[in-house]
Amino acid sequence: MKSIKNHLSKEDSSLMTKYEEKTKDIIIALSKLNEQNLFLIKNSKQFVTDTINSLLSKHKKSLLDVKV
């Protein structure tokens, strides 16, 4: 990037720097969303697995723990 910026005007170089910073911010935001989605997927898979195991289990147990 530095070699490209050396050949540009100061305005263009400044603009390119701003775009670079915005791109980094977008990448960080997308990475956070990706982590959140992976967390949801993992927990959803575990929930489905636990539900199926409870339904197929020989032992009768409550699907929901109700505390009053």
C-alpha cells in the first residue's frame, strides 16, 4: 500500500487511508458477528442433541426445568 500511496496525490492518499480504516472496521465487525453466529450454532446443535436424547431416553424426565 505504501508504494501505491507514494504515487498518489495527498488527497487521494488520504482518501485511500480512510477507506483502509473503514475496511478494517468492517472486518472487525464481521469477525464479531461470525463469533456470535458460531456460538449460536454450537448451542443450537447441543440443544437439538439434548432434546433428541431426552425424547429417546428410556428414563422419563422433564424436558424443561421449572423452578417456582
